[in-house]
Amino acid sequence: MEEAQHMTHFASKVILLVRRDVLRAAEVMQARAKANEKIEIMRHTEALEALGNGDLLTGVKVVNNQTKQESTIECSGLFYAIGHTPNTQFL
């Protein structure tokens, strides 16, 4: 949620893909994201493929993991953020 909030300073719209129906961020951060008109939350949605023209990103192919319906989000930027604790214990 913090990253999505931060990205709104640089993007006209931020689409937050959530694989499940629930958000695990702190309630206050969820409330801020939901209240921000630049943030759209797409639940049950996973990224499948980054699309481009060979030089630039043009979109992201996504799938609704309940209905299995695929669609494309036209965009020129992609940012991945998954949790706060890095999975580096094996190192």
C-alpha cells in the first residue's frame, strides 16, 4: 500500500493487483489507498505477461484467478512490490 501511495506522485493512475480478496496491509494504509482516487484495486487478479513493442512497455496481460478471464491493462510502467520482509533467509 505504501508503494502504491508513493507511485501516485509520479503516475496519473496506479492499478494495484491483489491475488486474493483480502488486503494484508495495516488498516490505516488500506483506508488511505481506498480513499485515493488515483488508485484502483483489482482483486483476484494476477499479472501474466509484460507486453511491449521491443523498446517500451505497452501493457500488462492479467488474469482474474476466479473467472480465468484474461484482459490487458494498457500502461507504460510496471512496479512489483510484495510484502516488507525480503525472502533472503536461504542466503
